[in-house]
Amino acid sequence: MNAPAVRPEPTTVLVIAKEPVPGRVKTRLTPPYSPHQAAQLAEAALHDTLQAVSAMPARRRVVVLDGRPGNWLPAGFDVRPQCPGGLDERLAAAFAGSAGPTLLIGMDTPQVTPRILAPALEPDAWRNCDAWFGPAEDGGFWALGLAAPDPRLLRGVPMSTGRTGAAQRARLTAAGLRVRELPPLRDVDTADDARRVAAAAPGGRFAATLARLTPALGR
């Protein structure tokens, strides 16, 4: 008798996020937006990101949060606080708190869709694959998946530079991991980024929020 097929272990999805508080989020949007407007855009980006994650199968859905949860948090998500330290340490700690295949994404790409996430969350996502990597157009990365979470793969990677993505991917390959890529996406950092991302995803809350705030530009 043949042994029963082993079902792939579902993937945990982590969303690393910051509470959308005016003056603490999206500060590069001010000016031309006010801190309150920037916080509204951050909350809209977080909403669209969590909706995309909600639509996909996952073992667990976790918001790794700097701050406190609010009414923007949908059902079906656990919340875990971010640890202190630089971004590399916070990302490393997020993976350290997860077991089994894990995909981490940020809140700065509200144009993400279930279809974009699907390759890393399908039943065969980890067949002949140890890591998923989603490059960002600014040189960083918007997604990182690890079949076996190892915080050492992130600690010490220089963050928030134009070479962050290349450095992180090089760390993965140097460790001998087989890496597959997700499509490149643009992070929302500046007002120009916001306009471009809204145009790429005109049906989301982020685009609707930006359109509502457009008359305030230049004030």
C-alpha cells in the first residue's frame, strides 16, 4: 500500500505595520499632505493590504504592530507587538516568532492583490523553493517568504537604502536558499508614489482616499 500523500503545510502571513497615527506614519507625504491626511492614507493602505491577505488561504494571519490595534483591524487576524530596534531586528523578530512556512509583507503596497500573493500561498508554493522575494521599485523589498524562518537571514541587512533589496536577496542566495520572485511593486513613500499606486489600483480604499484628499494638495 502506498503511503498517503503529505499535504503541504499552510503558510502563515505576517503583515508588519505601524498604527496610523498622525505625525508617526507616512511622514514623507508631509508636505504636501498634512500629518492627519498622511495618517488617513496610511490607514487606507493598511486596509487594502489586510483585505488582500484576508482573501487568501493561510495557517495564521498576524499583524506585527508598532502601536495599538484599531477599528481598521478585520476579523481573522492575530496581533503581535513589534520588538524594539532597527528594522532588520524587527523583521528578524517577526520571523523568529513564527513556525513553518511564513510570508511577511509590509503595509506600504496597497496595490497588492490576492492574485499577486497567490504564487507564495498556493499549496505547492514551497515545492523546490526555500524563499520568496518581492522586490520594491525603490530598491527595497515588499515581501519575504521563508520555508524555515531563520532570523539570522535578516539581522544586519542594511535597511532603507537603495540597495536593501539586493543585499537581502544576496543574503538568501549566500545561505544556499532556492529563491523565487514575486512581481516588483512600488512602495508608497512620496506623493508621487501615492498617485502612481492609486492609478495602479483604482478600485481600492487607498485610491478613494487619495482622490478625496487631492483638493488639499498645496495648502
